[in-house]
Amino acid sequence: MDHSVLPVILCGGSGSRLWPLSTAERPKPFHAIAGDETLLQATVRRLAPSPAAPFLAPIIVCAAAHEDLVRGQLRAIGVRPAMILTEAEPGGTAMATACAVRAAMEIAPDAAVLVAPADHRIERTQDFRAVVLAAATSAGDHIVLFSARPEAPETGYGYMRAGPARPGGLRRIDRFIEKPERETAEAMIAQGDWGWNMGLFLGRPAVFQDQIALHAPRVAARAEAAWSGARRRGSRMTLAAAPGPSMSLDRAVIEHSDALAMIACDVGWRDVGCWNALWSASGRDLADNHLKGAATAVESSGCLVWSGGPPVAVIGMTDVVVVSTPGGVLVMPRSRAQEVGVLSGALPVRVFNSAVDELGSAPQQGAPHDLCRPPLDLR
């Protein structure tokens, strides 16, 4: 059996919770947020082929408006992708995955597809690659999710509960809950047998296709229309416009599927989807401040101060975020970092793209659509 891995790197979304750095014109994957390379470049390198590991050249999925950014950043690190799929309109990670596995069926139908967002930080690359290869070896007819140990009752992640052991270090998933209320997240952490979903999904192309067709037939039909009307030139595939709702893979498929397995993945993973997550993932000084650019903190602690231009200083502050870029200025408590995405409706359209970021946005606690949702039954 073929145990090679075909990375599918999702490079979409507006990165709304990292405004004002991340914008519609240059979303978060194209910024050097957590190191010297951009998040896209770091993700591609992390999954690069090597003599010791059967990783294949990646498929990149991005908006048509960002294709030049993708190609330029890949050229800068000497990487030639197997294919670049450009979307005519946002469709969410379910749509992106459905189209990408169609491409995978042509490129390497027997390989394991690893769907990976381009906005994560992973500290131990070699350990991560080893876990991916172990999952590829044992996936069988399952979609494998990668589980990180929860550190706090985050409401922006999915949670999975480990079930009976399966071959190759995998576990059955007994329950999957996408982005719970804080009370529910606290209860799951107290139980101790739940893990965070890292947003990575591995499986054979045919397995992804079957599960999407079964649980999200509208997504499957939309992907079929986009693929059937696509224009191809070399390694570029321009998907046709196919109207429909934007859905995450988690909501459309993973919450409903019984063909799931999980593998523990303790590799120093961080989702840098919001400013608080970036503060948590970054190096900090003795006062727990993370300073970037011409930034200064005096008698302050637990702060993230980011300057993309003129000097920025904070005095006597605790646990705040101050970000200044040519596109805008943001000041807030770190505890409210998940709420930055709601600014999309409050700022001028010319400054902010109101598109939902399917790779990281989450319903916010206290938002109108959450007020009537009771805590989930964890039994």
C-alpha cells in the first residue's frame, strides 16, 4: 500500500481576528507572524519531501486574488507545487477540501491526503512529520484528526474524546464537539479525556469524497460544478464560480461522521488565529511582554505591542494588545482577542473585508447567535 502523503495546504480566509495586520489584500498566511518566514512558507517547508519521508509536492488552495502572493512566496523558498487551485469565491474549508481531493485523485489517488491550514505554528517539525507518517500508515478507511493536549478552555477549537485503541497508535473518536461554549469547554477539560482538534485532517482521497458526499451533499454538488467548469493551464486550476453557502469541513462533515480516528500529536502546536494566541506562541521578555518592531513597554506585563511603523509605547498596562500598522490601530484587553473578527461589520469596507475566515473564526461568546445555546451534554 502507498504510504506517501500529499499535502493540501489551505491558504484562504481573511484572517479577520488578526486585523489590522491581516487584511483582505494580504491575509495572515502571507505574513511573517511567528518567525522569519511567512506562515505559508513555514507550512510548506514543514511538509517538504525528503529522502527519509515520502511527502509529495503540495496542492495549494487559495483565492484567485492571492495567486501571485502564493507563487512569489513559494519561489522565494524554491518550492514548485503540484497544483495551485484558485477559488473564484469563498466556499469554506469543506468546499476547498472537496475540490482539492478531486485534484488528489488525479495526482496520487493512493496517497494519504493531509489537509493543513497555512496559519499554524509547530515547534517540533520532525516529531510532527513522524506523527503524520504514522497516521498515513494506519488510516485505512478513516479520516484521522490530530489531537493536542488542551491548555485552557478555548472556545475557538473543536474538541474530541478518545475512544478505544486502534492499530498504529490511532484511537477511535467517541465524540466530536466543534467550538463549544466556555462552560462546556471547562467541563471537558475537567474530565481529562478530551483533546483539541488541530485543524489537520488525513485520509485517502476516496474516503474524503465519500464522507463529503454522505454528510454534505450540497458541498459535494457545488465542488462538482466548480471542478467541471474549471480552467486548467499547467499546474494552475482556476475553479469555476459555484454559488452556495460557505461551510467549514468541521461543521459540514466531521461533526457527523462515524469514520473518524485520532492520533495524539504533542509537537508544540499553536493556532495563531488571534492576537492572544500569537502572544501565547511567541517569545516574551521577563515581564511576559511580546514586543515587535518599534515597540516599548514600561512598567507593563502580559502585553503584546506590535508596531508596523512609528514607535508605539505602553505604560503601566497589564494584559493588553496594542497593534499599529499602516492599515489601522487596535487596542484591547488580550482576553477579548477572539472578538476582533466582529469589527468586520463596524469598519469601512475599504479597510476591512467582511468575509468570514473559515480557517479560524469562531462564534464569540456573548454574540447574539450564542445567547440561546445551552451547554452541550458531554455524556
